[in-house]
Amino acid sequence: MNNQRENSFKNQPIKIVMIGMSYCAEWPLYLSSKFQIFNKGVNGDLTDGMVNRFEKDVLAEAPEYVLIWGFSNDITTGDRNKIKLITGNIKKNFHHIVEIARQNHIIPILGTQLTISYKKSIREFLYFIIGKLTNRQGYTDFANREIAALNNWLKIYAEENEILLLKLEEQLSNRWGFRQLRYTKEDGSHVTDLGYECLTAYAVPILTEYFSRVE
């Protein structure tokens, strides 16, 4: 670590940029006065968008760390018939972002993507029951299957590249892999205040301990 970085640790708040989609944008993560967090989440964004704005939203802030969190919009807005191309592109974009961060002496941190839930309605619940009884895969099942597969890839990728990984989806999911309803807004996707409280309670001790070791 160069002298400028060392001085920034000693004399100024440690800068952290969060980049991602709506889940990221709505997370009011706070650590302590020792840290300055810039939330660069964008509602509806794709991983291509995260790559395209990385220089403006991350490099321009010259942070010590970047938390990279989010890829589900690529899946939920994409063509099911092209899912292999979509997931391949997600992996390529994560590789690229991590590489650019490290080239600029920014330490990357990754977060696993949250699974989604059924909308809070009797109609959606009936769809869920019928799908299970008939062994048919609905939209939510499809999306969660791909999210889970990419989360598993992220875990391997983070371990192989010595990157801290926050296992965020495990904090809000039930035993079937769906987001718990109490952590899900009416649309079945976005996160409730209680959900963010849970994520914060999980992430803060991990991040605090990690930063103290790196510092």
C-alpha cells in the first residue's frame, strides 16, 4: 500500500463505494464515523451499466474499497432462452470490475445476490402451490435457480481470488431458497426496512473486523 493510502487511513475517513442495483441503492449501510460510504446503486441497472459507469461512480471517488452487489436484473429482464449468454455476461462483468478496481488500488468486496419472493397476494400463493403440485417452474422459481447458481459461482470466485464475500442472500432466505415474506415488499422483489436491518446487523461486524485487519 502506498504512502498516500496509508495517510488516508490515518488522517481521513476510509472511503467505501457501493455499486449495484436497487437493492444496493436502498441499503442505508452505516459503519462508523471512521468510514465515508458513497452509495452508487441505481434502480433498474444491469451489470453492463455497472461496468459502464464504474469510472465515473467509483474511480472518481478514489475509495479504498468498493462493495460490488447485484446482478438479478440481468436475469429477470432477460430472455429465458438466452440465459446461458446472460449468466456468462454477468461473470465477465464481475471479472472486469474486480480487475479494474485492483488496477486502481481499490480493494473489491462482493455480495451474493438476494433471491426473490412471490408477491404478497392470494393469487401468487396459489400459483406457487399449483406449480409445486404440477412440477412446473414459474418465473420466481426460474429466477431463483439462476440467482442461486451465480451465487455459488461468486463464492468460488471470491475464494479463488481472495476477495471478501458477504453472503447476503443467506440472511433473508428461507429453507426453500425464497426470500422470506417479512423481508420482502409487496412487489415480491424489493427489501423491507426489516430486511435491511438484518443485512446491516450481519455485515457491520464482518466489515469492521475485516477493515481492522487490512488497516
